[in-house]
Amino acid sequence: MSTTDHREPAAPAIPSTSATGAAAPADGGVLGPAPAPLLCVLAMVVLQTGLALATHLFGSLGVMGTSFLRLCCAAAVLLAATRPRLRGRSARDLAAAALLGTASAAMTLFFALTTSRLPLGTAATLEFLGPLAVALMHSRRVSHLAWAVLAAGGVALLTLLGGGGAGGHALDPLGLAYGGAAAVCYAGYIVATSKVGAVFPGFQGLAVSMTVGAAVLAPFGLSEAWHGLAGSAHPGQLLLTTAGVAMLLPLIPYVLEMTALRRLQMGHLPAEGWGRVFSILLSPEPAVSALVGLLVLGQLLGWAQLLGIACVVSASAGATLTSRHD
């Protein structure tokens, strides 16, 4: 996906390599011929389930400690699986991987902080303003302002009416701020993911970026994670549980989303169209999050919050669909 204007030329072909750099079918591999929409749906379900389960670790490891350990575990798995080769890489390629790692780390941390203060469905809807912004970024119709207004109305319903916090109380202002920060990081994550997927074979770029992300979070989460493990009666079990959650978040969703973006890039879309289509594929995510929050965490949202989520999802879908023929 690209952030350049509509005059940008099509991107180069995606390397047809496996996770270890060996030659592989352009659209095969472990995931087979699964289409991008299916990959995005799977990513959403796994991601939101991982988020819900991760909240149970906050009491033992803290929000920052949990986020840091999850990234460490995911990075370790990817490094062992891909053995990325950095020799000969241009500074631009490495910078793209570092940008993705930084965006991923910040998104992980801010969203975890958001879910520690807001219901999962509310948090996901605020974060989803990032992909919505990407979908609207290339809009060249005045009518697209209507989708922005609809999204704004959805956020107002979600945050200002009906008492969307725990027990029907008002939403935590700091949680709302964290959600806004997560949205900005999500937009950067989408941009950086497509760039890294285009220049690194397999998932080598993802391994590098996730390692960078763990390093970025180390100053914030290392101490909290260490104290949490040291103070646990069963540190090995706690670490194993965290590693399991890390597979659900961020490892599997990131792999699925990068694969989905690559399959969009290998289609006939112009470069600036990737983000639009990817954003509409992700548009049900707030609704999926609200459902997972209800089933896993018992978080029941009021009518105003559910209507707000519907507005944001509709705005994303509408903005992306009406941008297809621009």
C-alpha cells in the first residue's frame, strides 16, 4: 500500500520466495491459494481473541510487560523460522523494516493500554480510525466528506453517549487518548507493512521489524515483565502462557495481513489502491472485536456504542467502495 498520490506508478513485482528466501510459488506456501478477504477475516478473529486473552495477563505482568514479552516471543519464533539476511540490504529497505517495527511496537502498546481502560469493542473502533484515514487519504470526491462525517458521528455515539465504560460509566479520557494514538500507529503500520512485504522475501522483513519492535518496547516493558515473572509462583507457566498468546497476537495476524497485502499487490490494483481495498477488508474488525469482547470477556455494549461501531464500519466500507473508480 502506498501513501503517494494517484500518479504513482505500479509497484515492482513481489518476490516469489518462501520464509527462508528459497524460491516458492508466488501465491502458494503454507496458506495455499486462500484469497485476501479470507486471510483478513482470519486475522481479525485471531487478533481480537488474542487481545481478549492478553488482558488476563495484565494483572501478573502489567500492560507494558505483557506487550513486551509478546513481541519478544513472536520475534524469537520468526527469527528462528526465517533466519533473515541483512547483508546487501539497502538503507532504505532496513529503514522500512525499522519503521514497521516501531509502528507495530507503538500500536501494540497503545492498544493494550486502551483495552486496559476501555471495553474491547470500543477500543478497536477507536483504533480503526487509522485504517479509515488511510481509506480516505486518496479521496478526490467531495462526497467522501459524508463518510468522514458518518465516522465522526459513530465515534461521538461510541464515546459520548450511553456510558460506554465499565458498568455504564463514562469512558476513561486517558483510554480515549490511548485509542487515538493507537489509530495513528495503525495507519503507519498499514503503510509500512506493504513496503516491507514488497522488498523482503517471505517473512524476513516481518522478523526484522518485530525484533526492532521488541527492542523499542524494552525500555518500557522489560522491568515490568521481569518483576512479574520473578514474583510469580509459576514463572515458567506464565512465560509459556504469554508465548501462546503471542502466537495469537501479534504473530499469526501479522503474517496473515502481510500475505493478504501481497496478494492485493499481485493483482491488478494500482499502487494507491492497496490501502483502500485492505481497509475495507478490515472494516468489520470493530464488530468482531465487540463480539469477542462479549463472548470472552463478558463486555456488553449499549445501543449507542453498537450504533457507533456500525457507523464507523459503514463509513470505512463506503469510503473504500466509492474510491474504487476514482
